[in-house]
Amino acid sequence: MTSEQIIAKGKAVIRIEGDAILSLIDNIDKNFAQAVELIFNSHGRVVFTGMGKSGIIAR
């Protein structure tokens, strides 16, 4: 694989991932707002769990 092919492939992957993230915009609705409000208004501790990458994000 040439440097040009590697660069093109890297750009293509980033474009695909970017499009996937942008598609999440349509999922932000009243349920999202309710979840944020519930977490924000909680008294005490809120525990998030996960394994792998989701575990890192939960931290």
C-alpha cells in the first residue's frame, strides 16, 4: 500500500465515523433531555458502568 492509499483510506474512515456521529443528532429528543435532567437532579451518587471503551467513558 502506498502512502497516498494509506492517506486516502484514513480520510475515508474518518469520513465514515464522522457521518455516524452526525447521524446521532436525530436521536437527541425528549428522552435525552429527561435522562440528563434525572442525572443532574440526582442527590447522592450516580453510578455508570461498562466494560472496555464504555467503561473508560463511564469514568
